[in-house]
Amino acid sequence: MPNPPSPTTRGEKPVAWLWIQMILDSVAWIVALWVAVLLRFEMNTELVSVGGVVVACVVAVVLQLLVGFSFALYKGRYSFGSFEEAKLLVVVTVIVTALLEGVLLVFGVTLWVPRSLGFIAFPFACLLMAAFRYLKRMYQESTAKPGDEAQHVVIFGAGALGTFLVHRMMQDPASGFLPVALLDDDPAKKHLRISSVPVMGTLHDAASVLEHTRAGVLIVALADADPRAMQRVSEAVEGTGTRVMTVPPLSEMLAGGNQGMDLRDISMEDLIGRRPVDIHVDAIAGYVTGKRVLVTGAGGSIGSELCRQLVGFEPSELIMVDRDETGLQTTQISITGRGLLDGKDTVLCDIRDGEALTRVFQERRPQVVFHAAALKHVSLLEQYPDEAWKTNVMGSLHVLEAAASVDVDVFVNVSTDKAANPTTALGHSKRVAEKLTAWMGEQTGRRYASVRFGNVFGSRGSMLPLFAEQIRQGGPITVTHPDATRYFMTIPEACQLVIQAGAIARGGEVLILDMGEPVRIMDIAQRLRAMSGREDIAIEITGLRHGEKLHEDLIGTGETDERPFHPKISHAKAERLDPANLDRHVWKVRGGMMFTGSIPQVVVSTQPRITSFSVPRAARCVSSREDGHESEHPSVDTPRGANGGTAGAFPASTEAAGDHVDDGAGRVPQPPADRHTAGSGDRDDEGGAGMSAVLAGVLTPALEVPTLTAPASSTSGLGALSPGAAVLPRAAQLPSMADPGTVTGGDALSMLLGLAPWTLLLAFVLSAVLPFAVKPWLTRWGIIDIPSDRSSHSKPVLRGMGLAVAISLVLTYGTCLLTGLIPVDRSVAAVVLAMTLASAALGWAEDYRGVSIGMRLGAQALVGAVGTAALIVALGVPAWWWPVGVIATVAYINIANFMDGINGISGLHGGAVGLLYAWAGAANGMPWMVCAGLALAGAFLGFLPWNLGRGTVFLGDVGSYVLGGSIAAIAIGAFLSGVYVEYLLPPLLVYLADTAVTLVLRIRRGEVWYKPHRQHVYQRLTDVGLSHVQSALVVTAATVLVSLISLYGLRANGTGSALAGLAVVLVIVVYLASPELLSRLERVRGGATS
């Protein structure tokens, strides 16, 4: 279906509307910020600093216009009000919010504006700007009408895709289609109307609905419709003369570059029952990029499709070899658009001619070879078995010997399912070729492997074209046996398997694709006849030919079904055959090709019929962990809350609003008392006696944190904070109304040293020892990281060792909770533990079986939603922090996932952040946070011996999810408990900045932001010469430095605080620019040396 004319071209979109759009976006930010400040202070306008909010509004408007122009939001790049523009709008709004928060973080105290203002305003600004655009889109759509002569169509499927088609057709006058009715198998949708088009029944009513509406077309609007559903549709309209069309699968639309929802007629592939296997060839075909690749049989069906797919992986040279000049010309035209056959890409050569073939290999010296040249017709080769010997056996040997002579790295031999328990000349010849390939791989030590699959749709001389020609000539359609079955696959799918074999095959193997259920040949003949409307054509049974099986085998006798990398691809070891032992006469005798007497009519395989494959758990091929996943998300900073200490066995402080005591179920306000009621000498220092007491006495003066006071000019609304007045929730108080740390430096150090020895040691020892027990299971489950061109490693490595880290972290923190080391805020500690455990489970599911991006993000959001809600209930803070907690959880889990790309980086990050958070917990009198930080640090530091340096194992998704989920849970729990954001955010800033800048640059360049890549700062540091350990230490050093500067900023007032903020920005900027700085320094050194 043609695309509708875009309403957003420069000619149709007046410049005046662009100005209106910018004005509306500015209004959206102004309204959102005022709504946010009113919500922040619970509608108490006396607490609002009007001047500060006005400044924030001006800053937000300027940032929106600058960022919007930078990302072409105001240049009409996308259809107005479209989903694409909505995504860009969200990205722009996130960036504006982050920049606004940066301004408020540095100048918020001076402006007397809450530093969380940007986060609260974000959803309101985004929704308002989206609403303005949607209203404009509704107006535009109401003016579009279908053409008067459009063909009436009925759409089967009233779901999302059917709704989309109806809307698309109703808005496009040039579509040529007018929807008049819908059908859906859900009876509840009957009488439903979509854009005034009614749902008139189920598929059983198709004939009557088509007659009633006089529609001549039925469109199947089911996403990747099941073949059985397509068969039902075909049967429902049989005899009505209706044209049946469908939407192509998403894979076909992407491969064909279709931007619109192009419709096509229903085909036999839709009815046959074959579901293509998604084998993610893009993620593993890096071994082809930049290499010299040679394809034999390039003029055939498989060979030509192989060449077309290989071109997309950008080999340095593609050499197409065939003896059929017409086939070579056709292939060249399909790739280059020209068929002059005058370039070096086409080579006319017969693989039977060993000398000529060797010369080609010596001159062109290919590095990767795909051998697809073969004779394939069963009946013809039964009459002329010597020809099968010359081409499929000796020709293959010539190709193998020529490849070995030039040290080819990867050799893939295209075989057939008839090589499994062969009974025909074709099967026997291809079986020998498999054995020769295995032998040559053993001799050379290179990846020489074979690929075995069944019948291919649409290949020259195959069944479907033959049946179509017989129908065209009026029949009869010839079928060998009414019960004969065969396996089928498409040509593109077959070629994807061939390409993937070069990446995952080990020398001497045969790779076999799970072909699904076999299909009866008789069923295919009957469906083709029905689709053609020629029910009068007869189907003639001819009987099985010599050697032909009733049911094909996929795996031969003595071959094993192992799936170490991909759940749909089996690996079987092929027998070796020394070419010196080849004998044509013996081969023909063993193959039963020298027989006497009559030809048997039926030969049935004695092997068990394989109708389905068992999928080993977690046996899948994954793209490199080092490069991230499918989904990189922009992160947001955690907003700053007001401090409130906890009372209990550890030193605590009180606020102007009163102290809080946690009884395990909730927080109860207590009468106010003087600040810092407990000092280093006011308690029994059981855990920190001895050296900790000495250290506390020495370091207390240096670590003392002063009290911040509100400006005198801003006290008009402070009466509400008096003991007898209504009290604001702690997270809703003004940022400057509480101390940045309620415990003296000596008490904080005593608490830290009292808990650190055994908590840190237990987590460290468990994490260092448990991998010995986990590693054999990972090997058994086949959880292996396969390197690609975007990887930071070159060999397959076990992944998923984060399972050991997760167990260590959960056991240690759970022990702290159960043994009474956390006397107060136990409900908060339990929620943090539950969020950590849930993150670990989600990460393990991703490593173990693989999870779609939608389910992955949804599960992450669920962890954040439930965890934040539980913390809000336990702490009694305002519910508006709930979306902030959800966003923070999803964002940091994915950030940790993407930043886990080199050896040691996650271990060092977990150790640094854990220790910094442990100190923050001690400084704020929160033993739960101390234990959580120490457990996190110990668990990830204990893993370093396994991953630092050589990197014998990887954390995998379970490790990065635990890291991100645990940090997010601790930060959210601490923030809602009143810990200042200066404690919580700085340890995360380096990760946040690295991910955010990388994401922005990739989107700016038009790249797919969630695809694996090597563009993070830490990855580019390794590209300029730093080792994995050095790069990881740079990241960790920047993290620690930013955190220390921020802690200093807490002690400073006015100018000192602002200078600390600027110093943090400077460190981040230097880190982000470090790859370029090091590269320039290296060039300067090189120039000086020369």
C-alpha cells in the first residue's frame, strides 16, 4: 500500500506553525514547573520563591529551544504528531530535564528552589507538549478522506494491526482501498467500530460479509500470522473468488526496506506451516566484514542469495564463481544493477577442473569460502550417478584442496538433509562431501564445517515451481506418494544458516537447522490447486522413485543432537574421510547404485522420524555482553530530599520536625530534640572498640559536618516546621532545612568500622569461592558469550558468573537483616533486599533463556514500581516520588548493563559505590545502608580475581542487573529516608554521563540507539591503547574523585559549594574527553619521536 503524503513537508507546513510550536513548548515548560513547585510544597504558596521559579522557567525554555533545534525537533523532520516525533520529543525533554537539574544542583540553594523541581516537572512538560501535537494531528486527519473509486476490502483482525490498517486507509486518499468491515474471532468485538468501520462477525461469517459488503479483497491483519490461521482464511473464502492479501512479516519488511505497510497476495509459504527461525545473523557475521569472500555456485538459487546477503556485511571483496554464465549475470544484476560480466567479482570456472580452480584461489586468495556448487536433482542423479561423483564429490574435494592451499580461515560446505542415512546418489555424494570437509578441517586446524537443511521454497527445479507449471498447463499434478512428507525452509533462511555456520561451527561439524514439522506433499498440491481456482485438475500418484524416502531424516545414525550455541541449530560430529581412500567403484557399490533387477517402488527409512527438536535450556548463541543489549536508556539523576536521621542502637539526630523511630513496620514521629544528641562518647562502641575508637578520635574534627541554615529572607513560610504546627513530610521539606549528615564524623567511622570487618569479608569470600561451584553449571547450560566485531574479547567466554555475585550479596545482606545488625528501618532493608533479588532473577532469565526488550523493560519497571511503592508506604513520604523511583530503577539497571563492557569495570564500580554508600549510611545514622553498601562492595570486589585482567568469566546480565538494581534500590531507599542527593548521586555521575553522552551522540547520528556498539568512553579508551584494567581504573578514579569533591561541597557554603559543583563538572568533562586527549598526546609523542 503506498505511503500517504506527509503533512510535514516544508511546502505544506507554514513557517508560522513552527513558531507556534516553539511557543507552545515554552508554555508547556512554564506550566509544568509551576505545577511541580505547587505539588512539591503541597499547595503551600508561602514556601514558593517566585523569583527562583521564574529563573528556572527561563532556563528551561532556553534549554528546550536550544536542544530542540540541535535535534531537529523544529525542522519538520518527522510526521507531525507521529510516534517518531514523540520518541524524539521524549529524548529532548529528558536532556532538557538533566541539564536543568544540573543547573539546580549547583545554584538551587542560591535560588531557593527545590533541586527536584526538574524531575517533578518532566512528566507534565512532556505530556503537555505531546498533547499539543496530538491535537494538531487530529485536526489534520479529520480532513483526509479515502478516494471515491477505492476498492472495498474486509479486514480480518481487529487488533492493533487491523486498527492501524483501517486508520491508514481512511487517512490516505491514494491508498486504493476502502475498509467496509472487519472480522475477528473474538466474539466480544462484534459491533465494535474502528474509525466508523464495524466488526461484523468472525471468520466463519466471511462469505456472507463479503457478499453483503460487495468487497473483492480480504486482508489478513495478523502480525506474523500462524500458518494454520492462514489455512483457515483460505478455506473460509474458497469458492467466493475473493482476493486474499496479507501484511508481510516484519523480517521481510525490514529486509526489503519497506517503509510503508505494503500488502501482498497470500502465498504458499503462508499456508505451508513453516515458521522461519530467527537466528540473528547480523550479530555474528563479523567474521565476513572486511574479508575476501568466495562463493561457488554463485549463479544458483542458494549461491545467488548467499551473495546478496554477504554484500550487506561489507566484505572487502566478493568473488562469485560458477560455470553458468547466465546464472552469474543474473546474480550480478541483482546485486549491482548491471550485468556486463566485465569485473573481477564474477569468475567463470567449473569446480570439476581442479587446476583452473586452484589458479583462481592462488590469484584471489580468499579468506572465507562458501561452497554451494552442486548437482541436486534426485531422479536425474539416480540415472547418472557418475555425474554426482564428479561434481558433488570430486568437485568438492577440488574446492577443499584449493582452499587449504591458500590457508582459508572459514570454509562452509552447503549440504542437504538427504545426506542423513543416504539412500540416493545425491545423498551419498553429499555425505562424502561432508566427510571430506571434516577431514580437511582436522588437517588444517581451521573452521571447516557443513550445513544441512531440507527442501528450499522457490529454488530452481524445486517442487513449488514444478507444481505451478503443471497447474498452468492444465495438469495433472504429480505426487510420488500420498503420505510422503518433507521439511521446508525459505531461501533467505537457508542462507542465514549458512552464514551463521561460519561463526559458530567448530571444525569438522555438521550444523542442522530445526525444521519444525514435516509437511505432506499431497497437502501442498491440494492447496495450490485450490488457490488457483482449478479444482478440475487431477492429482496423479506416480510412486516413489529408487532410493527415495517416504519421510526424510535430519540426523543420521550415530550422530548426536547437541545445541551449545543456538536452541534451533544442532551440532553433529561428521566422520572423517581421507581423500586417499576415495574409490568411485566402492562408493557406488556401498550406495546401492550398481544394482540389478527391478527398481523398488517404496523405500522407507528405518530411522526414527524426527518431528520436533528438544531445545536444551539456555543453549543459545548470544551477542557480546561487552557491547550491551538491546536497550540503552537515558538516565536521570536522583533528586535531592531533606535529611532525617534514624534513632535506635546507633547515633541519630533529630530534625526541626521531630525524630523518627522505626519499629520494623513504619516510622513514628517523636518530639523534637537538640541536633546531634549522640556523639562518639555517648554509646557503647561494641563493634568499633579499640582501633576504631582511636581513629574516630583522630578523624572526628576533620569529618565534622556543619549545619546549613536557611537564608533570612526565605523564612516567611517556616512556621509550618515548628513543633506544634503541621509538619511537612521529610522528602518535601526545603533542601536547606536539614543537615547534610546527622551523625558526627567519629560516630560515622565507628559505625562503619564496627560493621565492615565481617560484612565486607563475608561477601568477599563468598563471591570469590562460589564461582568454583557455579562455573560447571554454566558450562553445562551452554551460557557462552560469542565475540563479534563490537566485542572487547576475541574468544568465547563463559558468562552468567554474576549468579555467584548475586548469591553472595543476597546471603550477606540477608544475614545482616536476620542477625539483628540492622536494628531500625528493617522494613526499608527488606525492600532493598527484595529489589536486589528481583533484579538478579530478571538478569538470570536474560542470560538463561533470553527475554524480549519489551518484557525486559516491563519487568524492570515492575521491580521499580513495587519496590518504590513499598518504600513510600514504609517511610510515609509523598506518592509523587513513585514515578521517579520507577525511572531510576529502569535507567540504572540498563546503564550498568551497558557499562559492563570490559574486564573488571563492574567489579570496581560495585566496590567503589558500595563503600561510598556505606559511608553515606554511617554519616546519616542508617545501619541498613551501611550493611547494604558493604555487602555490595564485598560481593563485587570478591569477583575481581575472576574477571580482572584476562577475564576468564563474565558477569553476564545477571551480574549487571544485580549491580544496577541493588544500587538503584539503595539510592531510592536512602533518598526517601532523607539522605542528601550529594551523597547518592555523585558515585553514579560518571556512569550516567558516559551513557547519556553516548546515547545522545548515537541518536544525533541517526543510529539505532539500542544496538550493540563500541562507542562508550571506556571502550574508546581501550581503542587508544589502554588495557582493560587501566580503562576500568580510570572510570573508578573519576567516580571516587567526583564523590569526594561532592562530599566537600556539603561542608562548604555559598561560593565553596558552587566551586565544588563546577569542579565536578570539570572532572566529568575531562573523563568524557579522555580518549581524544590520550589520542592527541600519543600523536604528539609520535611526532616528537620522528
